[in-house]
Amino acid sequence: MEFLNKIELRGVVGTTSLNRVGESQVCRFSLVTEYSYKDRDNNPVVDTTWFNVTAWEGRNMPDLRQIGKGVIVQVAGRVRTFRFTMADGAERSGWEILARRVTIVPPEDDPVQPQRYL
């Protein structure tokens, strides 16, 4: 049996942080996605979800400096959970997407209105 941890997302970039770790660059950014549907009363509902993404420079990555606020990207990778302790001593857990591939989507290929999130 093979186990699988795989996720693919397309959305709009929010905040970004580009850092150097040793000889490599890493870009951490938030990504927003939406899922639209109608509820039982036929009212439109938009489910908005934010993800934290970590992308290391290298194969299958664009120039990480191009990943900026408002850019539409498609991300393929895996989900990683982590635990941390808050300043008040409370234990928390979180999730991040470790990107294996990031593709910048030209605006004409995806009619999303990114200014809605900015």
C-alpha cells in the first residue's frame, strides 16, 4: 500500500517573505482560495480559505522574486503539520504547504479578481 500526501491549489498570493537560508532562497507566502456554492435556500455562499506556503528555489520554481501580493499562482506540494508554544505557554499546531512546484498563472488565463483580497 502506498501512502499519499499531495495537495494542489490555485489562488491569489497575499503576504510574502523572501529570505536567504545559507546558499538558498526561500519564499513564504499566504495563498487564498475560494469555493462557491449555493446553500439550501439557494443563497450564494463563498468559502474562503487561506494557506501558508513555503517554496525553496530550484527545479519547478519560478524566480521567487516574482511571487508577490496579488499574483495568481498554482501550487503543488504536500501538507506538513507543526507544533509550537505561544508566549503564554499554550500549545498550538499549524499546517503549511511545502511546495514542490509553483507556477505563475498569467492574468488572462484566470479571470480571478485579485484586488478583492488586497
